[in-house]
Amino acid sequence: MCRSALRWTGEIAITLGVIVALFVVYLLWWTGVETAGAQRDLSAELARNASSTAAGAPSTGAQIDRAPAILPVGKPYLRMESPALGENWSWVVVEGVALPQLALGPGHYPGTVGPGEMGNFAVAGHRAGHAAPFEDLDRLKAGDVVKFSFGDQHWAYRVDRSFITEPTDVGVIDAVPEQPNAEPTKRLMTLTTCDPKYGVRFTRLIVVGTLIEQH
């Protein structure tokens, strides 16, 4: 009886181990494959949107430096790059930060301003799973540059600082961070992701920057 119980206990433990291993493979590998495919489709759609917007713009010769129109959630909004994170680090940012949108790539927080606008332009991204676009966000340091683009429009932000806070600290994406009723006077960028990369209890890694260039 004891041997039988031990055998069943061992088989259950092995089965659970296989299930956990398969889940880890799904989370860290297969979700990345899915996100990579989504990013290819989003990149093509973003290029089409930028081309059609440029074709419909008045030919005044004046530069267009306003932010692109914000589309429905899940739609491609901008391209995001940072030399500090590698020459091939490039992502299409979608509108929205719910799980279905972040499974596609980094997401723009609805209700926050667009790039280059007065206020706080905020973007979130996964640090593990779904190709982990913000996996190395902790490598960004003061002075590094994060760039966004939509067709021929470009915006560059200089990183000012990074810090860790609680997931409940939603004030970091206020137009004036932590001052919900204040009138913004700066053009800020806030990037958010989980910290650490893996764990049970997560805090939030926040990277804050200031607009330094747009054209």
C-alpha cells in the first residue's frame, strides 16, 4: 500500500513537472513567436498608415510635427527605438495597455498625450514573455535616448532617471507625474514595466525622460 502510494505520488509529481515545463516553454518561447508574427503585420500596417497620411497631407512645404492621430486599441501607433538597447531594438507601439494589446508589443497608455505633446507620453511593455520588448529597460540610464517615429515624423526623448515603485502607483502617468490636477509645462515620456523580470510579487520599473527633439 505504501509503495503504491509512493508510486502514484511520484507519477503525479512528474506530471505536474511536465505541465509546468510546458507552460514555461509557452510563456517564454511560443508567446514570443506569436508576438514576432504580430509585429511583422503591425509594421506593414504602420507603414501603410504613414504613407496614406503623408499622401493626404496638404503640400504646403511646412513640417508636420504634431502627434499622429490615436487609433482604436490594438492598432499600430508608432515605431519605438533606442540605440542604448541595440541597433536592432525596434518595436511597433500599439494603442492600449490591456493584456491583449501588450501581447502584440509595447502599448501606449490611453488618456496620455501623444509624442511631442505637452504632458506625459506613456508607454508600457512586457519584460518577460511575448518577446519581452522591455526586458532590458533597466539598462537605460540618464542621458540615453529613446526615439519614436511615424513615417517622416520623429521624436526623441532623453532619459532623465529610472526608479522602482508599486503597481498601485498610477500617478506616474499623470500629465504632471504624481500631481493629477496640475497643468503640464513639460513634454515628458514615461516607460513602465514589471520588476523583476521573473517572480511572484512584482513592483514596477519606471523610466522617465524629456523631449529633446522633434521633426
